[in-house]
Amino acid sequence: MYFPGIEAFLAIVKTGNLSKAAESLHLSQATVSYRLKTLEQEMGGILVERRKGESKISLTPKGENFFYIAERWEALWRETQVLQTNEAQLSLAISVAESISHFVLPPLYQMLQQHNPAIRLQIRTQHTQEAFDSIERREMDVAFVVREIASPCVTVKPFFTEEMMLLRLASPKRQAVDTVEIKELAPQHEIFIIWNKEFQFKHDQWWDPHCPSRIHLDSAGLITTFMKDIRQWAIVPASVGTHMIQNGQFVLQKLSEPIPQRICYKATHKFPYTALNKTLCILDNYLQTIFGV
């Protein structure tokens, strides 16, 4: 497989056009175009649509299918380059759920980044099913996910448990020490994220799951974008809420009824490559230091 073409293809997809791809690769636009054309000839079809007068590119169906293969091929090629240096370099590929990555794992990232000797890190945001698939295919070394999936070749262990709490806009009448009654919260003003099945089951016992005015999100980072009305509210993991109240615009409170805690899990292959053992041991030591597991 023509790797310079794969590199050019991925750069074009990630930047959105040929000129920016050329800039990111420190190549001329003509060189990038030539490499893409050579790759397309090898693949037997057009991967990227180029329309006159439009700088933005789009992928053909063949290009969309090839994108995921190209990412995997690039990762394997870079692993090969490391082996060819004959140096015992540590590396770790982490698949992680967005809310865990942004609000739970920054202390871990910092420790891994400062480790000596250096660890070459690759971090990829994925949903739980994608993460398990990546571990099964050995594309990623470890995954941090929000639920368990039965798999014959993946080992899953909880590494962090946290409370679910009520997040609202701050006001003089709202104190962090207050406990809020369920009946005070109108479902039409909720900003809703499904954190896990246990949470959703309990949630739907208290509030109408089909309320038409509710805002549904799949990213915790968007909560602050939508929460602008004093009546609005969201139930979030403590790690998410603690991060969001730092600017003083929000308050974090407890609910009158118990909410199932969020459990975060670490997933690894049952039979990891021998070369990974040292890095996984370093990872486990840092997890023990931060989370006590």
C-alpha cells in the first residue's frame, strides 16, 4: 500500500481541502495532489471529490469506506517505524469516552506525559462499542468506558465511581448544600444526557421520558452552551459538575432521591502483547495513585 498517498489522503480529510493538507504536511499542493492520485489508481477508484471552484472537498462512498482502513494502516505504519529504530520506546494507545477524557482523566494524562522515559501517547475519543471493537482488534491498548460489554477477549474492571448530581444556574437562593426535591424539577426544562442504562431507568421513573421540550445531548461539553435559563437543569456526574461550577455561573446540588452512581471502567485485551506489559503496569500504578484502584 502506497503510504505517502495514505498520509496525503488523511491530511486532506482532516483539514478539509488540498491547500491546508499541503501546508500541514509541509509539501506543495501539486505533490499532495499527485500522491492522492497515485493512491486512487492503486485503489481502483476516486476517493476524494474535487469540484471546480470549490475549496472544500467531500469523500466518495469508496473514500468514506477507505477512511477507517487508512487510519488503521497509518497507525500500523508508525508502529513499524518505531520498531525499526531498535529503541525500546514505551507507547500507549488509549480509547476513551468523551466525558471521562475531559473530566476524569486529565490527572492521568499529566502523569503519563511527564513519565521518564517518555511514553508515546495516542488518545482517541470513542463510544463504548467502538472502544471494545478497537481493543478486540488490538488497535488500541486500553479503553476507559462508561459501561460493560460482554466480550470473550476483553477484560473489564471498574476504576472510578462517582455521584450523580443536579447542575443548575447559580442564584442567591440556590446553595450547594441544599437538597432539591424531585417534584421541583419540570421535565420540559431539563438538559438530558443518557449517562448509563441504570441512570436512564431511574430517570424515566421520575420524569416523562417523552417530554417534547426536553433538550437531548450526547456531549457533556455542550451543557453550558444550552443552559441559559434559570429554570433549566441537568443531572451530571460529580466530575463534570465540579468542572462546570468553577466559573461561578452554576451550582451543584443533591437530589432528594438516590441516583445510581456512574461507574467508569477500564478495558484491556485478555492477552496483551508482551511489549505492552511494562506500559500497562505504569498505567496501573498511576491509576492506583489517583483513584486508589
